[in-house]
Amino acid sequence: MHLLILGCSSIVTRRVLPAALACGRIHRISLASRTTADSPVPDRVTLYRDYDDAINASGADVAYVSGVNAAHAEWIARALTAGLHVMVDKPAVLDMASAESVVALARRVSRGIGEATVFAFHPQIAALRALVPPADLASTRATASFSVPPLPPSDFRYRHELGGGSLYDLGPYAAATSRLLFGEPPATVACMVLSTRGAPAVDTSFSMLLTYPGGGSLAGHYGFVTTYQNRLSVLSGSRVVDAERIFSTPPELACAIRVREPEGERIVAVPAADAFTLFLEAFTAAVDRGDFEAFESALLEDAGLIARLRDASRHT
């Protein structure tokens, strides 16, 4: 399969490109970038300087759209219209109407679309879900924290017009955690922006509380203003489960999920894995099957919850 990467963002150079080179289902790679004139490109990668040229001339089967959040919808549409299947950095788009539009377009042209919320594909998630049986969801109380130190002042996440802000950048982790752990949209959504920056103001941190029809809840704290924290703790009627580095796991890191039960404490070992490679493998396998329902529904459900978080934050 031939992959075209649109944009040479930091996440592309650090994670997407190495993952694509390691993915056995991807045999050719093209990269469209306006900013890599002095950067070395691996031998397997064909470089283009113009996105449209790359879409029209590369002969790629699948595109990976990166770059600033506000530009995603445009390049998703161009790639889909040109006949490519599309993967896209999170957040895929900036509002629910755009999410519905790109999924409708993908269905109309019989192409797939998937949002790269890749932590969901790491084996740590499957291990954690196995420790929280559906019978325990009514008593489940989950707490998530994903917070990082302030970003460089020039980072696009501080710019309103580019789709910046913690709700856009970190909201997908909250939405996917809700979907993966509880399996249904929350009944209530509360969200408070805790800090902002610039004018127009961009949210730089937020806290939320979600409750579910069966009685479970998910509290979360996210932002660009604290020391690094990346963990999920799940309290249920039968055990406490703690997972570190769950939202952004280094590919070389073997994970240890800590489980506390009435019988004592134990560790569930999870082998090292590259979540980006696993996501690429899952999406390209879906291309071969022609079955994109799981990717479409995840994109739509997560976009819907982020929209609810943003709306709740404006009414707090």
C-alpha cells in the first residue's frame, strides 16, 4: 500500500514516519511538505513540495493529514475527492458539522476516514478494559490526567485561528477514554476552562466531569500549564486499576498496570508496542476489507463529545 503524508509536523517526524517505515502493510511512502528543504528524507520516501501535486501525482492509496487543526477539513476533503482513503491527526475537525460532512463525503466516494487517536490501539488499553468488566461499570469511578508543561510561545496550539487550545488538542483523549471505557455517550457533561492565553483567548487547561446512564463517572484534568502527568485510574466495585503513560506511550516502553484488589496487589505486564504502527496497520487492514464503520463511528462519537465539552465550558 502507498501512503502519502500531507504535512511534516513534529508528530509526523517523531512518530508517524517511523511507524509508517515499520508498518509491513505500507510498501511506498510519499511526503508532501513545504518546510523540509534542509532536512534529510529516508530513501524510501518520495518528497513533494506541493500538497495538491502530491495528491494528484503520487499515485498513493491512503493519505495521512497532519498540520494545524484548522486546515484538516480542507485537506481531508481534497484527498477523499481525489480517491484516497484518509487518516488524520486528532482532532480530525473542529466541530460536529464538519465531522458529519467529512464522514458523509467519505461514504459518498466509497473511501475510508479515520482519526489518529492512536493510544486506543495500544495493548495497554485492551489490558485495562479486561480489568473493568461491564458488570462493574455502574460503580466505576475513573480519573484521567494528561497535562504537560507550557508549549513554546510560537506553537500553533496557542493560536485561535489555527484551531489551537487544550480542548481541541487534549479533548480527543478525554472523548476516546469515555468511549473505550464506558461504551456509551455520557448522560451529563460538565466542563470548566481553568486558564486561557492570548486574544482571542485560547483555553490552555480544563477539567471535566462526565456521568453515565448506568451510574459511572469519568473526571479529567488536561492542559498545557503543569508539570507532566499522564495517567488513568479506574476505581470499581472489585478493584483499583492504575495505568501510567497510557495516553502517549513511548514505543520502547514496557508497561505495568497496577491492580489493587481485596486479595492484594498485582502487576499486569503489557509488552512494548508502537501505537502509531498498530493504528496504521488497523486502518490499512480496513482499507483491504472495505469496512470503515468502526473508524467512522469513533470519529463521530468523539467529535460529538468534544462539542459537548466546549459547549459546557461556555456555560460554566
